[in-house]
Amino acid sequence: MPAEPPVFRLHEGSLPLLVSMPHDGTAIPADLREDFRDSARKVPDTDWHISTLYDFAAALGASLLVPGYSRYVVDLNRPADGSALYPGLVETGLCPIFSFAGEPLYRAGREPDAQAVAARRERYWQPYHVALRDELARLQALHGQVLLWEAHSIRSEVPMLFAGRLPDLNLGTADGASCGTPLRQALVDCLRTQSEFSWVIDARFKGGYITRHYGQPAQGIHAVQLELAQLTYMDEQTARYDALRAGRLRVTLERLLAVALATISYKD
């Protein structure tokens, strides 16, 4: 049996930039695997290859935070109390019981109860958030201002969650509350200069719990979520990473990160 992965991996960088990838994990703990249906063990709702897509950021000097376990175990981008992020809309919870296709994740009668949810929150959710908070504090102590970049992706068509095809790039700033106004505008201006990718800001994906909770621009922490349509860098049918597509997308990602860092006022 393969060894269990760490709860998270943290690469500490030198720039005032932390790239968090809360849905990149794919592992399901051995003691939970029999509770899940066979189809769920394939974790189809993973933000596939996000850590590969953003590995360039580490070379630039960014910090990277990557979980080991699947969002099916616990969703790191949901509030600890499981409250809704988008009231009135369909969404999965802290410990999801159905997939984005509306299919049950668990064998009948094996869904997590309140005690199991609390245990997962303590074992997986809390350590990730402690690491995230501490790394933001470290970077802010060095630079004064810091950018938290929430890196996400999703299939371009998920009828349960949104109608039609998702734009390629979906920026979320909690309607401007999670980052400074100059930063939000600079990102919009950057996207307007390119024509390869469709984009939108603060539409269906306004930013999840991490963006909304940690984004405190008045206190020097700016948070932005970028939800990518997966067809921009991979084959959605096979989940195969496409280096050619990803290379084109990386050009835009690098520009966005560079513009963001140039916009926030921080100490070198």
C-alpha cells in the first residue's frame, strides 16, 4: 500500500506572493477509501495539474501551498462551519456527499456524520489554514503588503453549477472586497490587452472562503481567485496535461502575477 502523502506541502518563497491550490490534492486516506464509491475514488472534480501549471511561480520567488488530499475528504476552500458561499445556488459543502455531476460520492449509509466531519476538519482543514495564515504573516512581515493568489480550475461545462460554457479565465475578488481597487483594475486592464482567452470578473466564481476570509486589503493582504476552464491547459476528457496549451496559458498567468505584484505597494 502506498504511503500516505503529507497533509500539505509548502514551498517558502521570497516574493510577497503566496499561490494557494486547495483543490489540487488527489489522495483519499486508506481508512476512508472503502466508504467511497468506485467512481468517487477517481476524484473527478480535482483541479487537475494546477501545481504543474503554476510551478513557474516558485522559480520567480513565490511561495506555493499545495494539499495532499482530495476535496472529497474535506474542502479546504469552504468555511469550517460548512455555511454556504453562494446562498440559493447549488454548491458542494465542507465534506461533499455528491459530485459536480450530482452523483453520490459514498456507498449507501457511509456518508460522514458530524463527528467524522469534525475529525476531518481537525486533521486536514485546520493544518492547511494554519500554514496559509502563518505564511501570509511571514511574507507580510518582510514586505508590508502581500498577495494571496487562489489557483483553481474546473471543467468548462458543469451544468449543475453554471449554464453553458465557462469563460476561460474567471477572476474573483469578492466584488472588490478582497483586494485593493487599483489591483482589481490592473488585472482587468491586463486581461483587456490579450485576445486569446475569454474572461470575466466576479461572475459565477467570486472567490471562495479563502479569498473572502484572508483578503483584507486595508490590513495589507490582497486576495484574488482565478478559476480556469480546464480546456485551456489540458484535455478535459482524459485529464491529460497538454504542455502546448499550458505554455500559451502560462504567458498570460505570468503577466497577471507580474502586474499584480507591480500594483501592490511592498518593500523590496
